[in-house]
Amino acid sequence: GIETWTAMFTSMYFEAVLLGLLGFLFYILLKRYGEVLAIIAGATIAAHPILGDHTFDIGTETLFTFFLGVVFALCVRIMRDPETKWYWYALLGLAAGYQTLVRMQFVLFIPFIAFCYFVYLYFLRRNLLSWITIRNSLTTVAIAALIPISFATYIYQHTGIFAVTQGRDNEMLYYRAVRAQLSYGEITQYARDWLWRSISGGVNTQFLTDNELKKLGYEYGLKATTSEAIAQIRAENIQTILSRPGHYLYGNLVEIMKLAYIEHDYADSFPRVFRPILYGVMYVFFLFGAYHFFRTKGNWDIRSLQILSVLFIFYNTVTLSFLNVVPRFNTPYLPLFILVGFLGIVLFLRKSKNQ
């Protein structure tokens, strides 16, 4: 009806605004390194076709992407001035806590980045590793933890289940437990068949069908009929994974491959060659930035931002590798791949100027 269409276009408009604000945020981050470069970088992110496509297809994707940019910008603000006011640390905790409500995978990010932050201060800016800095950082961790815990407590009071969201974590655990029972050769075959389906345009093999979402999801639905059955299946899946850690961790490498792969969506409006070309350009641009990171000495004001970007990407890749992955889970992190490339341009221009 007209109400449904109005709600959809209102959501699209709101998410388009968020994408524009995200581009402006990255413009602010890069402005000190050159006005023109910052404008191009911000416009590239705001007008990115893949990110724009997700404003129509998937609601939470754009929301998560925007707040990921906010979390990154706050981390940059604190990293540039560790002795900044306490409320910047508090804002980081609030933003990260909200991100956890959007995607539960974010729950360990603040402890991870806090550890990296202390390492950064100890080795590069030891004079700023003070009690105030430690206290403010612990405030960030506490606020980031308080938000999902409070929400989970509220859910528990009304449902008896201690959880932030009613997600598909048990179902994804079932998928991974089933694949952990495969031999190493069969896990390799699964990866090969998955790649072939992506490259060939959606051609499934029987082996892939037997070990993928549709069939396994159907099997799980038949078994998980009660809360007691779900708890039993979960316990059995955990036991299976613990008994075959090598197979499970080898499966993690396959999930990382799936996450980083140049994704194809056979149902969308993009020409088949457009998406892989665009992803290829982004990854090459990222490697360009990484090359100049290793090629350049000093310039830690730039290189530290590249390291921070890679830490965000690394956390996403490692945590998601323990789950069942689809390539679009990497979409919110594409602006950081792009940022590393633009920072590489800054390093290149600085090096050229000094020669």
C-alpha cells in the first residue's frame, strides 16, 4: 500500500543522508592533508555505488556503516590527542555500545582497540600513558559494555532469554559444526565450489548445495522446534567444534576468503562485470596505500591512521571468520579500504615534495 512505499522511500532518504554525512566525516578527517584531496575522498565514499546500493536493499547495513565511521573518527580524535577531554572517550563508548546493538559481532571491539591503544601509547607516545589516559580508556570500555548488558537484561526480564538480539547465531553455529565434520579435502572442495558458483554466475554443485544455507537451514528448522531443543543442538555443535578444532579453524580460512571475495549479486541491477571491476579497483587502491606505508619512513600522523584502518578491518575479518560469512558483511568497511588508499596518496605527495 501507499504506507509501505512511503516508509520505504523515507528510509532510503534517511540512509542516503547518513551516507552523505559519512562522506563529510571522512572529508573532515583528511582536510588537514589537503582540501582537494579531502573533497575527492569524501565524495568518493558518499557516492560509492556499492554503499548506495545497500541504502535500498538492506536497512541496517548503512546504519552500521555510518556509525562505524563515527567510531573510527572518535578513535582518531583520541589517538591524535590522548589527553583530550573525558567526554570524547565517553562518546566513543556510546557509539561502540550502539554498534553492538546493530551487530553483536562488535561486542569485543572496544577491548581489542583499547589494548592496541595502550600498545600505541607505550611504544610511540609513552609520555602520554598517564593515569588520566588509563581512566578515560576504562570509561570507554565500561560504557561500551553497559549498553548491550542493559539491553540484554531488559530482554531477559521480558523473555527469560539473556540476549541482545534474536539473531541467527545458533543457526550459523550449526552450519559451521556441520562443515567442521567434513575432511580437509572436503572443506577445500566446498571453498572451490563456492568460488566456482560466484565466478560462473550462480551454478551450484550438489556438494555445495548439501553444505550451504538453504538445506542446512531447513534441517536446523526441523530440529530447533523448542528452546530445549535449541539448547541441546547448541551444546552438541560446540562439542563437535571442540572435538575437531583443526577442521573448524581451516573452515575459518574459507570464511575469510568468502568475506574478502569480490562479491556478485545475481539479482541486482548492476552489470555482471561492474561489481568485480569496482572491487578490484578498491583493493588495488588499498594495496597502493599499503605500499606507501611500508615505503615511507616517519610520517606517523598518516601511517598511524592507516594502521588504525587496518585494525578495524582485521577485527571484522577475524571475528566473522568464526561464523558463516556472506561477502556483504565486508561492505561497511569499504570506506576504510578507500581511506588507506587516499592516505597513501598523501604519503606519496610528501615523499615527492621532499625529493
